[in-house]
Amino acid sequence: MGIMARTLTVSSQRPGAFPTIRDALEVAEDGAVVSIDAGVYTEAIRLRDRRVSLVAAGEAGSVTIDATGEPAPAVACDGGEVTLRGLVLKSGDYPAVSAAGGRITIEKCEVGAGYAAGVIVTDAAQLSATDVTVR
């Protein structure tokens, strides 16, 4: 029997849930699933050598990670193994998603940046993208 991944809930409305994605990631162990309730989360996420999944708790597109006011991508991964599922990822002067090394999987997401590429992959990172819209 396999080990179940721990699921951490992010919600600004649900009692006992983490109010931000970063708060959940601070305690997330390798293999954790961060389930994000619908809403707009104004933050930039940086993951270093982590194995974690960030997923919309509801339907695809119901969760937006908006880093347009941040000097960073919405999600930046340095190594590790990261899955993004059902999210809208926005940034301004930086790519919406940046991966340097490791493996990143993007499924059922919308990515967009004001003045940069939607997704950038460097340092031999492996990208798997399924049903992704780049704006």
C-alpha cells in the first residue's frame, strides 16, 4: 500500500486553513499537495528543491496566483519536482512560471505575463505541459 500525500488547505474563508500559499508551503513536507480554495492570491511563490503540488481545490481557473506587483514570477522553481494544476498564474515584468533545473508539470492552467514570457525553462529543467493556455 502506498503512502498518501499530506494535503494542506489554503483558504481565506475556511477556519483552520492556511491564509496564504506561502504559509502552507512553510510546513509542507516533500510530496505534499497544497489544495487552494477559489480566489485571488497576491503573492509570488519560490520553491527550491521541493517536491510539491499546487492545485485548485475547485474547477480549473478558480484560483489565481497574481504576482503582477511582485519583482518575481508567480511561481519560480529551482530544482525539485513541482506540479501546478488548475491555476491562473499572472506576473508583470517576469515570466509567470520559471523553472531552473528539476521537473515541472503544468496541467489545466492559464499563464500570462505583462512584459515577459509566460513560461521559461532553463538549466536542463524538464517541462510537461497539458491543456495550458499562454496569454
